[in-house]
Amino acid sequence: MSMITVTREIAAPPERVWSVITDLDRTAEVIRGITQLERVAGGTGFEVGTSWRETRVMLGKSATETMSVTAIVPGQSYTTEADSHGTHYRSIFTLTAKGDNTLLAMGFEGKPHGKVGRVAALIGKLLEGPTRRMLRRDLDDIAAAAER
């Protein structure tokens, strides 16, 4: 799956948006598609090495993935990565100040590897539309929390 990028202007300053997207303890409350989130590494903060198990429902099925923060520029961007079912996933969140608002961008890609990955690549093409809709819903949920 090639990189899918969605953006959303949020009527809140970058500091507020950053606090919402890095508050793992409230993520399952903020993002309706996430049914459970459990920290597995990194203590109570949010830094490179922080990991969590995230359970979401997509296309009517529940799936759990372990995500890890692999890069971070505090207040501006972070990258998470995961390996699952023959695919390496990468998500990038980027915040840009836009007057008093924030432009939040999220990029998501999956790169297949191995035999299972080749099958996953075929399925991934079919899932690009639903994935894009899920990412937009996530950004809408983040915006609603940041704008409160």
C-alpha cells in the first residue's frame, strides 16, 4: 500500500493538538475506532521507544497491533511503526501552525515482505478506500477533542 495522507484543519493551537495525539491514556476515549489501548513499553510518557497494543474494529473485524514510536520531533511530528501479517506499517503525524489553528496531517503506509506480505499487498490495494475513511474519522475525532 502506498502512502495514504489525510489532513484536517483543527480550530486549536498545535500545543493542544499535540497533547491530544500523544495522550495514550485517553486515546481509546478520543478515537471511536479504537476499542482498547494498552501500554507495553515506555512508562507513562511519549517518546521514542514508547509502545502500545491497539485494538480497533475495521470492516466489522477486531484487530490488535503493537505500535512503537520510532521518531519524534516534540510538538511537531512523530512516527509509529508496526509489523504484522507480513507487512511493515508506518504512520506519521505532522502538525503545522496555521494562524490560531493547526493543520494535522496523517500519513499511513504498509510495505509487504515475504510470502504472506505479497498476499497482503493484494488485499491492501482493496483496503485503501476504507483505510482512508478510517484515517479521516480519526482526524475528526482528534479535532473534536482538541476543540473542546
